[in-house]
Amino acid sequence: MKLRSCPSETDLPVIDSADVAVIGGGPGGLGAALMSARCGAKTLLIEAYGVPGGMAAVGEVQPFMISGTRQHPLDAPVYGEWKEAMLQYLPEAERRRVASATDYSNRAINKAAAALAAEDLLLASGVRLLYHHRAVAVDTADGKIRKVVCHTRGGFGVIRAKVFVDCTGDGELAAMAGCPFEMGDEDGGCQPMTLCFKLSHVKIPFVTNAEGERFMDPAWKKRLNDLYCQARAQGRVRCPREDLLVFPFQIADEGVVHFNTTRVQGFDPTDGASFSQAEIEGRRQLRELVKFLRSEAPGFENSRLMSMGVQIGVRESRRIRGLYRLTEKDFAACARFEDAIARSTYNIDIHSPHGAGTVLRDLRPGAFYEIPYRCVVPAGCGNLTVGGRPVSADAAVHSSLRIMPTAISIGQGAGVGAALAALSDTSPAEIDGRVVRKKLIGLGAELS
């Protein structure tokens, strides 16, 4: 197909069409596309990179945070299916060990396995995939998206669908369609971005607890943090984060440490020039941390840079205003909704937008709050749902629901709502959220 070179032309060729087009193949997009297809809708997934999986595949983000308990996560079925599909890429002995919910590596993410496993699930469900297609514009009429303009390897073309699902992570499609949104806290500050990376050939001292689970020696971690804080105080490390956030990565090698430590503040992930500077700052901090660790930290003398994110990780950007806005009061009250599409026990987890420090607020043990379908139905566009982290919530609750397992569950709800709307030739806003919930339960979601 010969594609046009300019998106302003009115006769751009149609690349593909579907009942439901999911834009973005990260965790939210994975949940949305799979559930849409399982509802019987002809489903198309558009992804800007060459692999699905989002930040788990290209951002080096790991491990999965927990909503629920280790033995019983609240996020089903796609989260569990994805993890199980990842295990198939490990040797049998390693697979048996990692499959145990009490093993630390049960939540670890091998980024290559994450991408392969996501693709396995999508293809098995009949989802059509278009990689290296980035949505750059929308054509709207009568309050609906008529087509999405994509830039591809061959130029520009358009995607048509009855209903679209915005799983871009930053609410890009919704914003282009004119939907209202919020960004940041009361001062406009978004949580910092982080460039994740791994160091190999580290001599890690492990200890074992009563259940037989292995952890990094707490005394060793404290020594690392003491040295880090000293280096920060002396100006030899210029990272705003107050401590080293590290995780062992035992599914690859006994000597691999994963770092979620860089803290990149004050940049706008929705602005190309600002986002570019954020990438540069993240890598500046990485270089500094690697040099410091290799020269001063015990066990890191012969460490090597094993891998880093292709893209810096974004915790927070746009939050699309929906038919309901979830608030911190809902979190504290463990709110229940008749149209709930997801549940979460994850704490409020606000990495400071302005300096050091992290705000944590927990629910009482065993408690959870629910996320209603109305949060994924945006105001201002009649044939769109939003999956993943940019749903309608305030900044505090967003810091809880942004984790990947919950993003998958939110995507599931957005995908089911989109599919039901497309198959009935109606709008997502006209679909009863209670029906969406019932459908999700039938497909294996933890909402009973």
C-alpha cells in the first residue's frame, strides 16, 4: 500500500478498520484488546513500538506491584494469564520455582518474555496487530472520532473503528479528541519519571526467612544507602531520590540488581522537547549512579551495565475526566460501585514531584476500593473509552491505580465496554456499567 506523506491531506488511505481499535499495546491495551476480542468484537491493536507489553517490555519496569495478596491477586484474568505465558520462556526447573507465589521472583519481569508472552495471548485471541503505527491526529464529527491518523514506516494513513480505546498511557487519543483532562497535583506537579536499569556481576549477599524466601541482606542494603546518602550530601551524586530503590533479579542471574532509583522531575511527558530532556537527564543520573556504585559500593566492584529502558518510565501525566471522578475519599472509604470494573488494595504511592520523599498511605489489611466503569468513559467523545492509568481520578488515587496489574484490569473494563458498544451500535456511555461488570465476571474478573 502506498501511503501519503502528509497528514493534512483529506484522502489518506485506510490502513485497516475494526469494530474496536485499541491504541497502545501496554498493560492496559493488552487487557482491553483481549477482552474486546473475547466479547466477539473484531479488534485491532495499534502499537507505536515493535512489541507489545508497554513499559514492561520497553521501559525495563519491574517487578509487578501487588494488588491483593501474593497468593491471591485481585487482578484477573489477563494479569495471571500474562504471567503464566511469560513462564513458558523459562527452563522447567526455573519455571517451577518462579511459579511459587512465595518466591520473590514470582513478580519479576523478563522484558523479552513479557513481549513474547503478550503477543502469544493477543494472537491466540484473534486480535489483529499493527506495530510501528503511532496515532498523531484524529478526525472528529458530531462528538465522535471518525478516524485516527497514524504515522507508519511508509507514511501516513488512517484507522477506522466503531469504538476506540485510548491505552496510550498518556491519554493522547482522548486529548486529541478534545476530552477534558487534568495533570499533576494542586501545584501542577506530576510524579517524577524514572529510567530503570540493571547491573550484572554484583556480589549480592542473600538471607532466607522462615518461609524459605530469599531476600537481599538488609544490612548490606543499609550500607549501600548510607554510602548513597553520603555521596548525595557531598554533591558527588545529583539524584533527588532519598534512597536507592533496588530489587534483586534472580530469574536472569544471581548477580543482577534492578534499579528504580533515578528521579527525573520538572519535565512534561506530553511535550516532545521536554520529554527529550527528561530522557537525557535520566541517563545522566544513570551514568553517575553506575560510577558511584562501582567505585564505592561493596559488591559492585566488577558490576556491568546489563540493560536499561528504551524509554524513561512515566508515572503520571494526563488524567482524562470521565463520567465519574474517583477521589482520595473513595480510597479511604473503600468505596464500592455497582458498575465496578476493577478492585485495588495498592497503597497511595506519591513520589515527590518537587524533591526527595515518597508519600505512602495504606488501606487497612484486607480492605480494597473499587474503580467504576464510569471512570473509563470520558466526557467529550461519544465512541471512546480509556484504559490503563489515565482514567478519571484525582492525583492521590491515581498514584494507587497506576500500577501495571491494576492498569490491566482497568483496560479489561474499557475493552468490554467498547466491545459491547460496538456490537450494539451504541456509545460506551449508553452501556450499563452493571452489564459490563457482569460480563467481566463471566470472563474471569475478580469482581464477585
